[in-house]
Amino acid sequence: MAVDEIGFRRFLKKAGKQEHVIEGLVRQVRAFEEHLRSQDASLESAAQPQLEAYLAHLNPDAGKVRIRGVILYFMFTGNTALAQAANRFRDEGVARTRAAYKLHQFRGVKREDAARLEALGITSTEDMLRAGATPAVRQRLAEQAGLPLALILELVKLSDLSRLEGVKGIRARLYYDAGLDTLEKIARWEPEALRQMLAEWVARTGFEGIAPLPKELLNTIAAARRLPNVVVYQEE
């Protein structure tokens, strides 16, 4: 089956996409279709193995962008299983990109504290999550770095929050300081209630930044519910 371009364009337009965005998304689906044809497959017969082969064919950083049209196309055709599989790849690609964020870039982190960790080979959020994954290794790391255990835990939590798309130095600090210091806590909220709480917290504390907008919170909460746990915060 060839791309139902007319129907897909209508679907995207109804979703509020601009024409230039629609063109790009349609091109992404055509590229996937061409790959399927080279494998003697089609959009109608595509299954997860074909999708995985295509994703392996893409550069990971480019793939998380170029797969967006494919996700939306499978949503349009009602193939939720493949849409979800493609979306997981995109989330993983975003997580990989976010992992390169440097610890000293978080608001409120002292450069000299980050330097102590850098001396131990821990410079990025990915490093921090790996080095501080459990209470026991965090205790050892605090002793090795000569830093308070509470600070090590804070950096682990900021790094964990940064796995969420769009959550960088300021956003991670906002969530952390407002008491939403783990993905689990964010996942418990509904978007409108969380927006109101954060807006009130920003106004009350004078935090230098604005509360997230509704669409951002919708995506953030959904991601917090979907991302796998990579840190043990308390011993079982």
C-alpha cells in the first residue's frame, strides 16, 4: 500500500500543523516507504522488525527527528503498536542527546563542586546517573569526591529529571526546588493541577523563570510515566 498522502495531510492539518511542517513529515514517511520497498515490504505489511531495521539504518541523532512523521502516520492509520514502538525509539534518542548535558550547567551547581566530580571522570548527566545509581555507590562517590552525600543525591536527581525532553538547567531546578525531584513524583500529577501548583510556587518564591505551559506539562507528565527507572533512591 502506498502512502495515503491526501488523508495524512488532512490528518496533520486537522492537528494544527503548518504547511511547511506537513511537507517535512510527509517526506519522512516517503523515506520510510522507500526503505520498505528495498526490503520487499510495504507500509501495510510493515511490522516491528522492519521498523527496527529502518531505525538501525538511521543516524541516532537524526533518527529521533526523522521518525516523527512515521509515528504520526501510524497514528493516522490506527497502527498504534508501531506508533508506540517508533515513539520509544524517539524517546531513547532524546534521552541519549540529553545525557550529554554537563553537570555545571544546572542552575545552582557550583563550578568547584562539578570540578571535583570531573576529576573522577564524571562530567555529564549520563556519567552522574551511572555513578550514582544506588545509595551505596552514592555514598562511596561522596567520600571519593569529598562532597556532601546530599549534594551527590541532588545532582543525581537533577540528572534524572534531565532525561525529560526540554528539561535543562533551569527547568530541572524548577521541578527540583518545587518538590518534584523525581520522575515518579511528576508522573502522579495531572497537567492542569501541576501547572497551577507551579505557577503559584513561582509567584510565591520569586523563582527566576516561568512555570511550564500546559502543552509542555502534558508532554512532560506523559514522558515521566513512560521512561524506565534508572536510579534506586531507597534501599529495598
